Amino acid sequence: MESRDPYVKIWQDLAIDKSMIFVSGPRQAGKTTLAQMISASFTNSLYFNWDIAEHRTRLIEDPTFFEAVERKDSSTPLIVFDEIHKYKDWKNYLKGVYDQFHGSFQFLVSGSGRLDIYQKGGDSLAGRYFLFHLWPFTLAELGKSNSTIDEFLNDPLQISMQGHDELKKIWSRLSELSGFPEPYLAGRITTYRRWSNTYSQQLIREDIRDLTGIKSVRDVETLYLLLPSKVGSPLSVPSMARDLKVAYDSVRSWLSVFERFFLIFSISAWTRKIARAIQKERKVYLWDTPRITEPAARFENMVAAELWRAVTAWNDMGCGLFSLHFIKNKEQQEVDFLIANGGEPFLLIEAKLSDTQPSLALKKFQRALNVPAVQLTAEGDGYRMLSNVDKSILVAPAYQWLSRLP
């Protein structure tokens, strides 16, 4: 099993200031494994999983059952609550646990629903926890050649061609098998296909149906199956509603549920300092990348996943207030990604499967926003640094530049 060191470090940093830490992320991304890795650093620990019947019974019969944890010394115990958001009164329960025991226990709360916004369950936990996200494997995690956040913010165009062949292999494996630990570590296409065929089906028919009360499960599954062909372009909800013959509000609601349960993530359009920018559209990406068969769209999706992982990790660690966007104007000129920090543009990123000439749109929007820019390609043995007025554009293999993301 690959160690999830970057995430263990995030937890260690957050746990200095709070005794209750939430970790949220896609189902089967490795949250239970991460909890075990963190538990291994504690002499005293106890694991609770709401999906295990005897664990559920124990909590209902004795809400402070964890006090009976068997201790080997006087150090603070770690109590892991896994999938507890499925307990209908989970927020009130954790609020009470924190208020009574935050001085004598550490708590790690993990779940595949959006623990930060999931509304079923009563009183707010505001101020009682820090939250971070665990994502499927990304190149930046597996490649182990990251820069620090300070180095990146100081010079986002910094690049090295070190480890080129190994990084290219990892990138290819992620493209074929996804970053979910089970198929990635198995290393076989057949394992990935079996896994992928059951993954979304189980998530929609079990977690989503049970926790949201959605009745039209077949329509929801069909919507998810349509999404791979929509990656790379702003999503038209009215068009999808017509295709499915359902209401606009239903499609919008189902897409929101997909985000809440981490089947997809979406980015909004950037409008500031962009003449005639489109405003209301969003672009959608999948965590199960190999579902996307069109090569350019799959490549863009892989870049999006790396950037999304990075931006959420930087926010979780308190490094800034980062967000990920795309730019498109009414003349249909587009740049795939813009990273902003504190509401200000920071870096433009274009994903081009084979084009090594910076796009006209990238040059135009770079001049308008006055920020560095990167054009990422699928292949290449080296990189180029080109000028655009007084700014630089880096043209480089995606797997080389992305591997350095903090």
C-alpha cells in the first residue's frame, strides 16, 4: 500500500490546534487506510465504523462508549469515527462529544459524504473542528517530487525534468486505471473495469439513495453515464434535462448531489478583467477519469484533478484562499484553468494534448490578467519558456510540471 504521507502531515498540522479533525473525500479513496496510518502513531486508539452493526449498537446503547478504550499508557487516545454522517443525529452527537471530551481525547471523523456541508442532522459544529480532504492518488502525491507551497507561490513556472521516465509511467497508469487505490495498485485494466462498473452503481444505489431520498435512481445513473462526453465544455443543464426528459431543477439537484458525494467536481467561470466573459456556466470533471474515452477530454480531466487536489489541500492547510476557474468569452475564446488566490488571479493553465504553441486565447487572457501562464502537453522530453510582452509562458509535459505541485 502506498503511504499517504502528505495527508498524514496535513492531519498532524491541523491536530496541533484542534482535537476534532474531519477528513472527507470520495468513497474508496483510502480514508479508512489513512485513519489506520494515523492511529498507528498513537499508543492508545479505538476505531468505530457506523457501517458495522455491532459498532452502531454500542454507540446507541452507550454514547460515551469510547471512554472504555483500553490504554497502554497515559498518552491521549485517538478515537476514529468512520462514516458517522450516516447516523441521523451525527452533528448533535459529535457536538456533545467535543464539548465534553475535547480536552482528553483526539477525534478523527471520516466520511464519504460532504461532512462540511451535509445538512441532515441538527446543530452546527462550527468552531469545533478543522476539515481536510483526502483524494484518490494524484501524480503530485505518487511522484514525490513536490516543491513547497512557498516555492510554488514565489515561482509557479519552476520546473525540472528530473525523474521524467518514472513520472510519465505514473501519469499513464493514472490515465488507464484512475487514482483510486484499489484499481491503481492492482495495476490491471480488467480490475479497473470491474471496479468502475460497480463503483458508481453502488454509490448511487446505496449512499445517495439512502441519504438523499432520491427516487429516480435510473435517471440519476443515466445522468452520470452521460457526463464523460460533456467533460471539457461548459455544461448545459437545459440540454441534459431535454436528453433525459426530466425537469431542469432535477438535473441541477442531481449534479449537486454528485458533487456532495464526490463523484464529480465542478469549476465556475472567471469574469473579472475579462471583456465579454461568460458568467453562469460551469465545467464538470470526474474522479473516475478513464470513463472519459475522448483523449483530449481525458487529458484535460486529469489536469483538472491534479489542480483540484492542490487547491483544496492549500486551503485545508490555511495557505491562502484558493479557487479554480476557467475563462471563456462570448467570442468562444477559452483558457482551461485559472488559479486565483484571495479573489485575485494567480496563474493560467491551458491543457493541450499535442499543441506546443501557446494558444492565442492564453496569450490574450494573460495580457488582460498580467499573471504567469503554463501550457501543458501530453508528451515531450523537455520544456520551453516563451515571452508574452513582459510575462512568461511555460510549455511543458503535464506530468513534469504537475508533479511539483505542493
